[in-house]
Amino acid sequence: MRCLLWPSQAADWPTRHRNYGWPDSAIIDRVVSNGCDVVHVAHRSCRQHEWMDIFQWRLSFSRAEIVLLNSWMPVQQIVYHMLRIFMKMELSGHSINNSGAATLSNYHIKTMIMWSCELKPRSWWIDDLNVVRLCVELLHTLAVWLTDARCPHYFIHNCNLFDHPDDWHCSPQLIASRLISETEGSLVKWFINNYIQKICAQDCLGNFSHLSDHATNRTTLKKTVSEVVHWRLTTSPLLAWALVVATRSIIRSSFSSFSPTMRSCLYWMRDLIKIHPHLRIYFISITFLHVAYRITRTPLTDEFLDVLSTVCLQSNDVRRCLNARHSSVLSLGQAAKLMKVIANNSHSTVQLIEIELSKAYLYRALRCKDSDCDSIYCLANVYLAVLYYTTGQYQKAIDHCTLVTRSQDHTQCISRVVEGELLPKIDDEVDTILGLAVFYQYLRTTALNEQQTQYVGVFTMYLFSHYLHIRSLSITIRCRQLTQTPLTTVQRYEKYFYELQGMFITDVLLFHFVKRRKYSTNCRNRHTIVSDQTMSGIPHSLDTSELVDLLQQSAVEHLTTCRRLEAQEFSSVMSPIVTTDFEALYAYKCGEYQRCLRLSSDNVRTLIGNTGISGVDMYAEFIQLMDSDIVSLIGLTVIVNPSRNHNGSYCHHSVNANQLSLSLYLMTQCQMKLHHSPTSLAQTLKYIVEVARPQFRKDHTFDNLLLKLTEHKILLYIYGAS
């Protein structure tokens, strides 16, 4: 069970005197703020007791230990690793009749090194650096602890981890004598015979048996270890690449079998970063493509809405999201969480996705059964108007503002306010007003010693909807002629302002800006700022077409980022990796043929003489980026070469398109779309026949078919032109 408070049993740990500055104050503050845990584990001496074995708990400082271990110097981490290996293989082994495990554990090693980090100066660790010498000294320290039957808990004062020596299955003096007998020479030999040689046999797959025969030969040892290090430096990128490729395949396969959920997304994003930083980015792109593919066929479900918000926010409260599906207030809260992020972030595709998701949550709030009260109804519509105004959909902003201004009872609306911190950029006037309100509050609390009010950067909901209505009309009037009505929007705004009993300083400043703009314009312009009586159809749910486009665009951006990271990390050991294949594919989909031609041509030049190792897997998530010819070709490939699972039935099949074949196809298509000369296409054809096709083996079915299709298209184009 998580305990958010630092326990009183360890109250003196944060403040005790430390001579050498470890841990420093920042680390101590972080440890204390994380609290601790209470674990359902009985003490060793109480496990035979009927009642205590069931009901006894203990404190766990694992959260604090993780923070402290991550603050260690590399040499301290290496020593900790070496001592853990030694204890696991030697002290828990046959050398002491398999009984040492009941006496010593990894936690005792960890405790000893934490004390050593605090009680020994930095120079002890790094001067005349010799990790074997450090290990020997620490083993001797542990021997003294065993002899004295005293292992002080690092966090809790007067807590002894060796508190019941009578329960030990092996004499602590026997283990202590074993530890005190270790010397630098004996420990070096032990690590060579039991650790380094094992690594060589497992990783390098070479013949390093001479290590045990020449353990005292420093030159031989140094040379051999250098060979191991060199082998790891050259093979680690290959192994890392293989791990990345395998994990990506697992991600894609999981999406083919199961749609993502909030819990699965949180699990993937938390654990993928531990495998490789690229994989979280890749997972986000696949999630976006998967949801885009699904909502083009079915409506946007609550599950997919929560999945997208989880991926965008990189976190979420699962229980709150589930409850929000039937609560207008909680749905408003989910929208507010996204809007707060939008207000603080720079303009990006992900931000536009978050705007669309905020709209979806607001529409859901309006559909909930408990949204009948005017305050929730009006507030949801005001925020919808704000979001539509932000994305340039001014008529929809006007429609939602009109729903608010036409509501029957405005007295309840006073209890709800428009929060300034949730507003994206509307105009300079709103930004100025919010800044002045904060400054005004500062003056009242400092200069006049007044108590700070509850609301500072907020607007009265009904007044703000009038203002946004006016702003939207002033923009749309440039595009079309509106019908003048007897009562203009500005006049309604003025009427309600004068009738309102209570308001905020922000409302007064906003009204001042509107009045100044009104009287600074001439009569003709003033009378054209009127309310449009005809409202366009107000939807009850989000139009997901814009969201689909944004999800596809953001997925391509994330995939391109993955390609660039691959090129930076693996280009030294792998074939050329072009980084713009997804960009070219998306440019072609969007009709940007000149840009697609430039990107594809550059990719072909990079891949000359080498097909590369990267490609595009034609799962359903990726097919939506392809044109109809490629989609048809994928279907034919699966028909010709289907996959079968272990019981002989047909299973899901993935077709992989190589970067070279795909780039040649896109380049050819763009040349024809842009009406290039037959001579130019003939040169492309010559390259396909003489250079590209010989690079692909016969089992590369899809790539060979794609090149054949490209060749056929070029021939038809040339003969048609002639």
C-alpha cells in the first residue's frame, strides 16, 4: 500500500548530518516527497505465529532506494553489480553448503553500499580507481558487520537487519571468515573464472578458454577484455536493432488482434521506453493510425476517445475516465484537462488533435443525462465555441454562442465561469485582460493588504459568450453579407451587462474593449455587426473527418521521427536508412506531387546499389496511406502467398514494401501526374529494369510485383504519349 507521507520511524533520515554531501538536498527532498510503501510481509521470527504471519506488515523504502541508486556515480553502480554477482554465485552457492541465502541477501549489499556512499568521501571511490580493491574493502566491512551481528538499516534509526542471528541456518562467523579471506588477487581470479569467461562464452561465442590458464597475466587479460569490449561495441547496435524490429512486430500484431485500451496504452508507454526510446514514438504512431482506420468505419467510441487522450497526455486516470462516460461534469473535466495542455503548448499537429478530442468530450457532456441544467449546458457550448473559433470555424462558434445566449435561465449560469487558463489564443485583447486581472489582484493583496479572491483570471460565462459571438461575426462579415436585425449582438451584450448584478474585473475590461471598438467604427460598419437569425445545423457529436486527417498526419510525423532516430543510431552498422519515405507517401496521398517527387527521387539516389533494411509493413493501419493500386496489389500478394498458422488455417498476413521499390513507384506516379516527358520516364524505366529489379530476390514477392506494376505504368504512359 502506498504511503504518501514520510514515516515517523525514519523522521531523522532527512536531517541527519552528512559529511560528504551525499545524498544532496534535492535528492533528499525527492525521496521524502515520494513517501514509502507498507508491505504485507511478516518478520522472519514471526512467520510461525498464527496471528502475526497473517496481519503483520512492514515498511518498504523501495521508491527511495531507486532514487538513491540512480544518483550513484558509475563506479558505485559497477561495484554494486559486482558484489551482487559475487554474493549470488558464491555466498549462495555450494561453497557454504547452500545455507548462506538465509543469512545474506541482496538488500544487505545494497544497504552497505548506501552507507558507504554517505560515509566515505568521493575521493575514496575515484582516486586511484580500482573496482576490485573497492569490492574487497566492502566485503571486509560486511564481514565485520556479520561478526558484530549488526547491519544498521539505512533509513530507520536503531533498526538492525541482523536482529535474530539465532535464526540463521549458517554460522555468521563462517561467512565472515570467508569474506575476510578475500584479497585483490583471489577476487580478480574469481571474476575471471566465474564472470568474464562466462560472458565471453555466452556473448562472443569465441574461444576464450585461455583466460582461466593465464589469470595472472595482466597483458593477456587486458587484451582479452579489450576484445570483448570491441565485440560488444560492434554488435550492440545490431542486437539493439534486432530488438527494435522484433518489438515493433509485436506491437503491430497486438493491434491486429486486440484494439488498444487505456490500460494497455499506459502499460505499453511505460514499458516500451525501458526497451528503447524509439519504441514509444512508434507505438504512438501505430495507435493514431489504428484509431483513424477504425473511426472511418465506425463512430468514435468512448474507449477510443479515452485511448487518444491517454496517448496525447502520456497519462490518464482510468477510473475517472470510466466514470466520466456517464457524467457531464466529469466529461467537462476531461475536456478541461486537454484544454489546459492546449493553452500552454505551441501550435502542433498533436495540439490540433487535442482540440478535436476536447470537442468530443464537450459533446459527450451535452449528451449525458445529467446535463439538463443550464450551467453545464451553457458552459459546454461556450467552450465548444472557443475551440471552433480557435480552429477558424467561425460559423460553428457563432452557433454555439447563440445556444448560450438563447438559453432560458441565465441565473444558474453565474455559478459557472470561463477559466482563462483553459483558453487557447483568442486575441490580444483577452490576453491583455487576463494579464491586467492578475496584476490588479497582485496590487490588492500586496499594496492594499486585501485577502486574495477565489477567482482572478475568469470571465462570466454569459458575457464571454456574447463577446465571442461578436468576434466571430466581425470575421465572418468579411466573407458574406449578414441580415440586419432590430437588436444587434452588441446591444444585447450591453443590455445584459447593465442588468447583471455581480461580475468580475475581467468582464468590465472586456466590455470596455467592446465599447471602444464600437464607437471607433463608423455607422455603416457598426450596423453590420449583427446577429444572424439562421443557425447552421448544430451537431450532437464530433465530425471525425478532421480528426482522421490529423491522426494520419501526426502518425506520419512520429514515424518520420523514428526513421531519423534510426539513422542516427544504426547508420554506422546498417544499410542506408532513408528517413522521408513516410513523408513522401503522405505527400502523395495529399496531392503534393512536386514535394513527393523530390523526396522520392532523393530516396532512390540514396538507395542505389542497396535496397536497405527498412520498409513499410502493409498492415491495415498503413494501408490507409496507400493509393488504390498498391492496396489491390497487397490483396493479390496475400492471395498468391497466404500465410498459415500452426494448425493449417489461414492467418493474418503482413506484406512488407521495401523503401526502394516504394520510392520508385511514388517517383513514377508523380512524374506522370506532373506530365513529365516520355524521355524522363524512359530513364526511370531503365533504372528499374537494369538496377532495381536485380537487387530483389524471387521471394520478395510484393517488391517484384510493385516494380513490375511501375514498369507497366511507364510503358503505357510512353506509348500513350507517342
